[in-house]
Amino acid sequence: MTRVIIKRIGVFVCHCGSNIKATVDTAAVVDAIQSDASVVHAAEYPYFCAEGGQQSIINAVHAHALDAVVVCACSPRMHEATFRKAATRAGLNPYFVEIANIREQNSWVHKNKEAATQKAVQLARAAIAKVKRAVPLFPGESAVTKRALVIGGGIAGIQSALDIAEAGFEVVLVERTPSIGGKMAQLDKTFPTLDCAACILTPKMVEAATHEHIVLHTYTEVEKVAGYVGNFSVTLRKRARNVDMQKCTGCGDCYAACPVKRIPNEFECGLSNRAAIYVPFAQAVPNVPVIDRERCAYFRSGKCGRCAEVCQPGAVNFTQEDEILTIECGIIVVATGYQLLSPDMFGELSYHDSADVITSLELERFMNAAGPTGGKLLRPSDKQVPRRVTFVQCVGSRDTTRGKPYCSKICCMYTAKHAIAIKEKYPDSDVEIFYIDVRTPGKNFDEFYRRAVEAYGVRYIKGQIGKVVTTGDKLHLQAVDMLEGRRYNTTTDLLVLATAIEPARGAKTLAQMLNTATDTNGFFSEAHPKLRPVESATAGVFLSGACHGPKDIPETVAQASAAAAKAIGVLVKPKLVTNPCIAQVNETQCNGCTICNAVCPYLALSRDGERGCTTVNAALCQGCGGCAAACPSGAVDLLGFSHAQIHAEVDALCLQPTTHANAAPIKHTNNAHGGTTDD
Amino acid sequence: MTTVMIERCMTCGRCSAACPVAFAMDVPPHFWAVRVRQGEGESLARAEAIWSCLACFCCAARCPRGVRPVELAEQARSVTLRKENHTATFADETVLQIISKKSGKAIPQQLIVAAMRKKRA
Ligand SMILES: Cc1cc2nc3c(=O)[nH]c(=O)nc-3n(C[C@H](O)[C@H](O)[C@H](O)COP(=O)(O)OP(=O)(O)OC[C@H]3O[C@@H](n4cnc5c(N)ncnc54)[C@H](O)[C@@H]3O)c2cc1C
Ligand code: SF4
Ligand code: SF4
Ligand code: SF4
Ligand code: SF4
């Protein structure tokens, strides 16, 4: 390792407008740190991140022959990259830049100016101590596998897959149910334009299935994820359909012949039945049935095989087994969507006690021409058209005791949509909606809601339902009308619950496999809520659609395309620049105990049997530093955060500052680089 | 002063929808937390509603935000009783509480409240 003597440090104290200056006496900081002999230049400036600020740093590097730079400013997450680039332009190694965070960790959290100023000086001294022991680091390169994996085949996954494929990259689209389409395939019409969901979705489903760059794996789940951005290796389990995809013509003879018929159809929310061999819905893509092994008479008792008998092309294959596939890909898009919260916790609404209490998604199926009633809204109990339909919003949303603390965002809009659709179909019906607040921000959304009220005469009642009792063919509702400030007891024929949205089953397990975070509600977390909304915190993993939080279709599609654009940004790169701040093993100190190997979450460490010590796979190491902390002999150092550097920082912070605060720190033996200068 | 999390109320109305006697109340429970929050606890104490409350806890069980309107009624009752110079208040040892201590059995809330109402009448 090159030995660099850092003797001439420039310190730049940023005001960040008034963000720092209002709480820190920046001039006093500039004064104080000049007591360090290595600080040959110190300056303050309103915004060092601005063009002029950066230029002043570059000029100072030249004018004072600086060999390292300390910027006292905001968090390194904000502008470390900015100042490293400026240093490079000035001819320095970019790792000769240290940031002292005097904003997030100081001015924003303190009120006492004197104490905050003192703390800023301490933080600056720590950064100076650290940069003195810096060594030049050079980023490496890694190859990019030019293939994307998209997990989840709802509208989000389909859109992301199509966009990436259109850019010319290969896409593997994985969906765990037998067909792509997701929840949108279950919907009837869609707000705010009321176009039919199938009419706009089906062409996209077909396009995804037939695109030359897209490989579709339905009835498939992710089992394992290894690797890192540019070089993921993902293991998939393609469940046995027991129908040969190549031979099947989609004629449907098999499910007509299947004697096991009374299985609730998941796609129809259990409102109609399917056979043991089935396609979930008529427009399914691919249009190839699967055998539900748990229900199939042949799999249960060895007797039957009716489907195989009637299948002309001989596609039914009872011996087919699950396939394990390994996909090499450069990026991963997560598009696993959502599911609806079960109304189980809300016993007072009688969902389980009355057939005429249904969820909004069930209503979508009743209203859908392809649904169980051919698009007629018939009460489940007596198959009559209800004269009055009542909706209740926020079931399980905004509920910190029995439900979800957040607003599910789309239910106000789809409830207004349902009300309009019912009024359109049955103008004589009476539609009533219980709400807490009506939340309809969005392009043309509030107008849509007002149309329900003004043009269709839908009655909105501010209040909730406390109890539902069935007598005869009526549902009795004990409710409140809050604007009137009084109890409102009424009857209805059909009650529809707008239940909360929650992350899809298995989202957490998938997040763990991907080594990425979910929020307190189990939705996938974005890297930054404002500036990086479609990236996860894990490089190369992008978020698309409702897996990230409740979203309607326009927002889902916008995010899906944004995720695709970000993904393409990685895939087009010939090489990826790798972070040089990775682990380094001092082989003379390492005794090969392998404690660090077990700690590494990226499996980047292994023991070299011949040399009897641990070696680092530079491509896998993400620089988390777990190994450096774990090693009992101090043999592992994290480049850019060496033990020598961190000890120097701690000394600068904890030892009483003297005129030469950091001139004589305690000697540490495990200095892997020998890169220190002044001790 | 109250230990009820009045600031959490989002005036959804579920308490009043659930309450078995809200139909007979001059001020139904969904107003209670708001009244106290707006510094109008006095007017709640004067409302007839606090004496109709059965202390059945339906409102507390159904509230999506963990507000317990029932406890506001209890507190209002106890304040009123104290003001009216009843020696035994809700917080103090009532005859019933003494019985409860002696018998070693907890007294159901409803019984205590019923006793309060009798005492006031
Ligand atoms: C009743 C109702 C009415 C609605 N009406 C409208 C409307 O009118 N207009 C509108 O804009 N929006 C509407 N929406 C919202 C709309 O459904 C969503 O915006 C949209 O479906 C989100 O798409 P998605 O692809 O993110 O999620 P999803 O549609 O949930 O798709 C996710 C897919 O991923 C699959 N998956 C999940 N986990 C895995 C895994 N681990 N591995 C592989 N695959 C997995 C799922 O099987 C599913 O196919 C409505 C929603 C509801 C509930
Ligand atoms: S498996 Fe055979 S019978 Fe069934 S849809 Fe396919 S071709 Fe037709
Ligand atoms: S969108 Fe409307 S109905 Fe849905 S949770 Fe939010 S406020 Fe309630
Ligand atoms: S405790 Fe009182 S206010 Fe609450 S539901 Fe029962 S009677 Fe109504
Ligand atoms: S149920 Fe709770 S949140 Fe709703 S109005 Fe009553 S006290 Fe307020």
C-alpha cells in the first residue's frame, strides 16, 4: 500500500444557510481548529455544496498545496460524493476527503449555541484525526449480467418487465399464482375514467407473455437470492402444474371433465367454484391449467385421471415434479403487490355471520361481466338485486387498535366508483356511504367523488357503523350520523366493507432473502422517501407498485416505469464501479479462526486452507464492517474506516483537547496499512 | 386533567355507533374527547349523557385509536359528585368498595356506576 504523508489539511466549515450557522459559531470553529499544526488552511462559506463553494475548495487545494480535505457540513449521506468529486477535480484521491457531520448530528439537534460550537470543533478534530491516517483507495470494477428479474406479475411487474424488455434487455418475470395479472385482473371498471380493467390489462398480459425478451415463469416462487448488484444469482422453484405447457392447447376439456368441482375459486374470492384442474380465469396468461394436488382425486387416492383421459394432446402429466431454476441477473424488481386485510377482527360488522356483508373486492367480482353472476349485482343470500346498498369505509385502516395505522389511500376512490357503478346499472337503487373523511387527492379524483354525490345522488354520511344484525332479509345497522350528532339506525340489503390493504403474504421473507428492509407495516422500504423513491436500500433491488405501500393503478404504473428506468440505468453500464471501502485481512495477524466468516451477511469471507487465513471476495464484500468488529486478533480492517482511523477519531473526541489535540494519541498495534504519518 | 388519550380521537364516530345508549344521550360519546380537548370539560360534566352511560366499555372496545370515552364519563361523574359534596366519591371508598374488600371479589363497573347514579338521585 502506498504510504502517503498527510501534512497539509484544509478544513471547510459550511453554514448551510442558517441550518448550521444559526446554532454553531462557524468563525469560532475555523479559529479553533487552526491550532492543529496540520491544518494549513481553514475557511467558512454559506454553501460549500454549491458550484462556487466547490470551486473555492478546489482553489484552496491548489493555492495551499493541500493533500487532504475536511468538510464540516451535513451528513456524508448527503454530500460526501459531491466533495469527493470536487477533490478528484482538484487532483486529490477522493478518499482523502472526510466529512464532519455538524448538521444532522449537531446543529439540528441542539439549541445551546456555545455547546454546539464546542461539539462542532470536536467533530472537526475527529475528522482531521481520521483523514491524517487515510490511504488512497481506488474503486474496482465488476461486470453486469444483462438480465432483469421481476418478482410479481401484477400490473406493476408487467409494466416494469415490458419497459425493461423494450430497452432491449432480457427479463425473467416470476409470478407465484398460475396466471399473471394480479389484483387488477379481478377489477371491473377503474377510476377515475371508468375504463374496463380487463380491456386495458389483457393486452399488456399478452404482450408480456409473447415479448421476445421476456421469459415468464408462473406458479413459481423465489427460494434463494445470492450475489450483489450486477451479479445476482436467484433460485426459483417452478411448481409442478402437472400439465405440459408445450402440449396444452387450452381447450378446457379437462376442467369440464374433472369430477372434483366444489372448490372455492380464489380468483372469484370464493364466490364461485372451480375444479381440481383449473385456470383461474378465462383470460389467464398463460392459458394452461394447473392441477391443485391437494384437492385432485388422483393425487389423493390414486383413482380418477379423468382429465388425462379427455385431454386430446395428452398434456396432463401426473408425474411432473417441481423444477428448480437458477437465474443469473444484474438487477431485481420487486412487484409483489398487496392483499386485503381480513375483516375477521371486526366481528360487529357480521362479515362471517351474514352472506350479504361482502368486501369491496367481492363487489368487483359481482359487478364484473365475467364474474360469478355475469355482472348482475345479486345479493348472495337470495340472489335478488339489492334495493339499498351501504358501504363503510376505513375498515381496518387508520386503526391503531385492531387494524392498520395508515390510510389505505385507494378505498375512498374505489368506493365512490362502486357507488357510481351501482347507480349506473340500477338507477332506482339507494346508495349510502359511511365515511370518516373522504380523501380524494389526485388528478380528476375529487371531481369524480363530487360526481357521485351531485350527479348520482349517492348519500355520504359522516359516521361509522357500530353493529350489524340480520333479521329476515334485512341487515339492521346501528350507526351514527356525526354531522347531525345523533344515532342513525337504518336497514340495508347489502353491506360492502372497504377493507384495509396490507403487504402480500410472504413479503417479509422475500425482503430477508433480498437483504432489504420493510417498514413497520411490512411494506418494502425505499432508499430515500423523497429522492430515491423507487430504489430499495440494497443496490440493484428496485421497488414497483403496491409492494411499497397502498397505490392506485396510475401511481403503480408510474412507479413501475420509474423502477424500470432506474434498472435500465444499471443494466446499460458496461461495468459497475465498486466501493473500495471493503474488508482487508492482514494475513500475518489472522490465525484462521473463521469467526469473521460466520459473521459476514454477504458470504464474502472464506478460509484459505493452504495459507491458513481468511480471504475476502472483493466482489461480494459490501463493506459493512461486521468482520472487522468480530475479529479477536484485530486482523481485519475496513478500508476507509481502518482501526487506526477510528481509534484516532475516538481519541480526538474523548481525550482532553490540548493545543495539539491529536498530536500524540495512544498507540494502537493493529494498524493494517502502516499508513499513519504523525505518530 | 385526564389520563384518557383525548388527542388521539379522530372523530370517526365508531364509539357512538357502538354505544347501546347513545340514542338517548344529549351529547353522544364521539363528542367527549373533543369537548375536553377544547377545554370544555365543564360542559361535558353538565351533560345528561354521563349519567346515561352504562360503563359497558363498548366505546373503548370499538375505538380505532385507543381512546376510552367511557373513562371521560367516569371522571366527569366523579368530579360532579365531589362538587356536590358527596362524601363518598368514585375515587374514594364507597360502601360497595368496602363490601368488595370484605368479600374479596371485584365489583363489576356497571354496579359501581349504578350505585353512583342512585346516590346522586
Ligand atoms: C376493491 C378494489 C378496487 C380497486 N379499484 C381500482 C380502480 O378503480 N382504479 C385504480 O387505479 N386502482 C384500483 N385498485 C387498486 C389496484 O388494485 C392496485 O393499484 C394494483 O393492483 C396494484 O398493482 P401491483 O402489481 O402493485 O399489485 P398486485 O395487483 O397485488 O400484483 C402483485 C402480484 O405479485 C404476485 N406475488 C406476490 N408475492 C409474490 C411472490 N413472493 N413471488 C411471486 N409473485 C408474487 C401476486 O400473486 C400478484 O399477481 C383497487 C383495489 C381494490 C382492492
Ligand atoms: S390440459 Fe388438455 S384438456 Fe386441459 S386445457 Fe390443456 S389441452 Fe385441454
Ligand atoms: S382512502 Fe379513505 S376509506 Fe381508505 S383508509 Fe383512507 S380515508 Fe379511509
Ligand atoms: S361505556 Fe358508556 S359511552 Fe361507552 S358505549 Fe357504554 S354506555 Fe356508551
Ligand atoms: S371511536 Fe375513538 S376515535 Fe372515534 S370518535 Fe370515538 S373516541 Fe374518537
